[in-house]
Amino acid sequence: MLEGKVLKDFNDKENKLKNYKKGQKFKAEDKRYKELEIKGFVEEGKEVTTKKDK
């Protein structure tokens, strides 16, 4: 799972069109995050651990 800041406002089509504004935190599975990073919506993400990863 990766997490980082939103660079451009967008509606997440895979999360009921939830709106993310510039500067907010965004967290998603690696593949989804990389897809949005390539499109310029989020900065380079940092790996985060979840409770079930432990």
C-alpha cells in the first residue's frame, strides 16, 4: 500500500467518485496508486503498513 499527497483535484472512480482535493493524503494499493501517479494526480508515494500486514 502506498500513500502520498494529491497534486491535482480528482474524483476517484474506484471509490464511489470520492472527491480528493490538492494537498490531501491519498492511500491505495500499489497498482492503483502508480496508475494515478503516472497520470499526475498524486506525488510519488511512500510504502505504508496496515494492521493486517503485521
